[in-house]
Amino acid sequence: MFRRLFDRNKSDGPAILGTEPRATVGLRVTYVQCANVRDLHPGEIKPVRVRGGHELALAIIDGRVHAFEAYCPHQAWPLKWSEAETGADGTPNLICGLHGWRFCLDTGVTIDPPSMDDLGVYPTRVTDGVVYVGLPGVM
Ligand code: FES
């Protein structure tokens, strides 16, 4: 029973899927391994360090893994201390824990306050319980 709970994607549990943010469609990326699905939990933000030392954060919203910069573009607050949720319009949102800026994780655009610095977002894939994030360029 315990194994079934944490072995999603390898059992008949709810499948966790990747994402392709609109902000990254058409960009050339290289997918690198960054986490195991079993280490991600809805409602929590997981900081990860990927190849090259790049720091990102991951969140599961509505069964999809979202990847984004680890620090807020406003005053560099660690976004592991933020909230991920589905917005009123159905888009995945992130709310910074320091001043409450709200970002759309599909576009990286700052929703509230509008027209401020955007958040870097990255595509993800999930294969056999492993999360891969797409980094710009070819490595
Ligand atoms: S540091 Fe994130 S909103 Fe200010």
C-alpha cells in the first residue's frame, strides 16, 4: 500500500504529466533530469539544482509538473516559500511568499501587479517517474 502511494506513474495511481509553457513553445531546449515524481507533493514547492548549477523550483498543479526560476524577480525571495494554485481563470499560478506578486506559470508573466518583471518558466517531461526540465540551448 505504501509503495503504491509513492510510485505514481508506475502504477494505476494518478498520472503526473509534464508541461510546455506557452512562453517556451518553439524554443530549442535540452531536457535534463531534475527530480523524482515521488519527491513532489501537491501544494509544496521543491527547489532543485540542475546540470550547470542552475537553481529551479518545481510545483505540481492539477497533476502537471511546472518548473520555474528558484528566486523571485522582484527581490530574489526563494520561491520555495511561495504558493502554487490554479487561478480563477484556470491557469497555473504562483504567489510569492514575500510581497504576494502573482505569476502565471504558463507564460511567466506577472499578473499582479501587472507589467512587472516576469518569472522564467521551463518545459517539463515526466518519464518512468522521473522529471526532466527543458533548459535553453543544446548541452
Ligand atoms: S520578493 Fe517576491 S514579490 Fe517581492
